[in-house]
Amino acid sequence: MKQSIQSVVIWAVGITLVIILFLVMAFLSIILYPFDRKRKIVHAQCFWWTDAVTALNPYWDVKVGGLENIDHQKAYVVVSNHQSLADIVLMYKTRMQFKWIAKDSLFKIPVLGWNMLLARHIRLRRGNFSSIKKVYKESGEWLRERVSVVFFPEGTRSDNDGMGEFQNGAFKLAIKEKVPILPVLIEGTKNAIPKGSWRFTTKTSCMIKVLPPIETSGLLSCDFIRLRELTKAQLS
């Protein structure tokens, strides 16, 4: 009974925080529109949101490391492994300015999807070649504006403890735009959000660790496979 009550409270608080975040982001989007075209101030509202979400969930023990590896004056192609939707919550712990590449269905979720639209994250329609081309065009534009872009190169959440095959797009883009790869390791989030149930039953230790960046300035377009494998090795 205690776990059921706690779970109801956790979900209620989480939904409330997402709604509050939307209201704040919508208000700032309107009043700061001429001055915040990159939505940096709007994006930064997710920093207090992630702190609130993680602090108010008694089943999550979150650790953050490697923040010294981030130069906030630079843009990165951020490459991370992917275990669950909780990865999105943890990524904001880096306090970086970034745009997600997210599947189209997430933008259709009420409130949460609206927040993503307000922050101008990048929408991907899987299996649609023109959408893929548009994603890389938008990603390149953001990188040239010194805004990082986050990729989950496995393409979907891992079904086991290992990582899936990495897709090539992030690494080709980093070489083309001559920006570093920033590997971000996420652990423990696979069980952070209950699967097949709404109840939180076990405590989960989660970690997000920013690894040293991998420079790409001396690489040629044909070096993307070497860059991909180097990045994957660091995240393994």
C-alpha cells in the first residue's frame, strides 16, 4: 500500500512539474521571442525541472560526473547510449545548451511534446528520407550557431545491458562541421521508469558521466567509421 501511494504521488508530482515547465517555457517564449531566437533561456528552464524531478523521486539516486569536460563556449555532437526515457531527464544535469534529435511520436505527447516544440528540438520521422536529410540540415545549422546536438546513435533504447550498433550520422556530421564528439555515458536508467506497471518498487542508482571530448578537426569524411568505433569504445 505504501509503495502504491508513493507511486501515485511521484506520478502526480512529475506530471505537475511538466505542466509548470510548459507554462514557464510558453510565457518566456512569448515575451523573449525577439531576444531569444535560439531558445537558450527557454531551454535553461529544464535545469530546475530536472533537479526537481530527481530530488522529489525517493526511488532515484542520481550521480553526475565529468562536468569539467564541458566547454560551454563550444558546440558538440553529443553522443550517448540510450536506456530509457529517464535519459532525457538526466541529460539536462549537464547544464548544456543542446537540441535533441527525437522521434516524431514524442512531439505528439500532450504537454511534453509541446515543451519540445517550444525548445525547438529536432523532429525525426523514421523511415522518411526527406526527414532524415532535414534533420542533418537543421543539426548543422544549430552547430554553426554554437548549440550542441544530442544523438542516441543506437537509434532506440537498448533492450539489454549492452549497446546496440551505432548508426553513422552523428559521426559524419561531426567531421563535416569540424566539431568535437562529446561522449556521455548513462547508467542505471533502464529500470528507473517502471515497465508494464505504474508502481515504483525498487530504488535505482543512476549515473550520467561526461567523458573527454574527441576532436575531429584533423579527420577526413572517410574517417567516420574510426570515429564511430572510438566513441563506442569509450562508452562501453
